[in-house]
Amino acid sequence: MATNSCGYSGRRTWALLLLATAIPIALIASHERAATATNGSLRYRSGGWLRECAKLRLYNIDDEPSFADDVAVDDDGNAYVTDTKANKIWKVGSNGELLSIIRNNIFVQKKEWYRNVFGLNGIVYHQNGYLLVVHTAGGYLFKVDIKTEDVRVVQVTGSLLLGDGLELLSQTKLVVAGTPSARILESFDDWNTATVTERYIGPLHRLATSATVKEGKVYINHLFGLGFTKRTHVITEAVFTTLTAK
């Protein structure tokens, strides 16, 4: 795998972008759209807790309003970046080249503006060769084949409205951070259908934006809200409650 000028492999670089949250990703994407050259790049360096460098190159980006939000990486090191404004997915190679833009009318289930103010958002790669992507304002979950770019709606029992960051707890369980703080989805048919089975409600004065899993435990990042200077209010371990089937 090629190494970029920050000194990290493509896979590591995208991991750093994830840690940096959506804000620097969006700034990088905005820079690329504004650049006059078709081959632009931008380095982001944090002066705070993230003391690393991440680099992203996007080529031939169109002029439509866009907002890069989340990223997932497949087994080949390709990155998939969601555009929550334009409801599309950028596929970027490990060297930073734009490989394709995944668009599909299925991504917009309803046309009202308020159902698309925050569109495609959290995204994860599943080892069976597809992406799972949540639509925040619509509450939909999509399954995207990375080879054919075919898109299907996952038929979900339960609400995913205001879902944000995604993380696989296992190949059949998906953590959805958002409002409320987190939900767990389960699927037993390779994510053609799924059911919300558990819920976690964290700090009510903050909004959860992402999740991570370590040693079977789920941790939720409450990025926005009050009490930002109190670090104990930012990241919490999720203790889920099983939902009673109706």
C-alpha cells in the first residue's frame, strides 16, 4: 500500500480523519471544491489532542453544495466518504485519487427539504463486500454493494431517525449513535432486514455523533452540546437496555 506525504499508509490516514470528526473532513473537501486546479490537496494538523497529520485529495469535484461527513475503509484501502448535503458517496483510493462517485435516487426517499437537511451520514464497511449507510433526517439505512454500486434500502423494524455515526459490534449487530445516544440493530439475513433491539440514553444535554467498539464494549462520543470542557461528558460507555418486542 502506498504511503502518503504524512508518513502513514492510506488505511491509517483515513483512521486519523475519523478521529478528527466530520469538521476537518468537511474543511478539506470544501478546500478541494474551491481550488482552481483539478489536483489539489490540503494538510490538517491539530494543535490539541490530535497531534497527527492527515491528508485527503479529491479530484474533479463538481460545484454542487457538499459536506463531507463520515468515512469507511474497505479491505483494499479504498475510502468511502459520505456527502450529507448532496446525498452521495465519494470513493477514494489509498493514494488519494477519486475513483468514483456513488449516486442513486434511492438515497432520497422523500423530497421535502426538511427530510434531507442532514442526509447520508454514518457509514461502515461490512466484510461481505458492502457498505451500510444511515440517512439522518430520513431515518433510513442503505446497503451499498462496493463492486456494482447497487443500492438497496434495508427494511428496518424500529426508528433510526436522527441516526449519525455507525460502528459494527459484530457482523450481525450495528451500533447507531445519534439521538437518543445509541441504538443497536440486529440482522440475520445479511442486512436485507434489521430490527432495533437495544437502546442507550446518555447525557441529555449533549448530542452523540459517533461510536467505537473495544473488547466488546461500546463507547459513544457526545461531540456537541453543553459542558464541553468537562471531558467526562464527552465520551461514555454505553449500557444498553433491551427493547421489548411489540
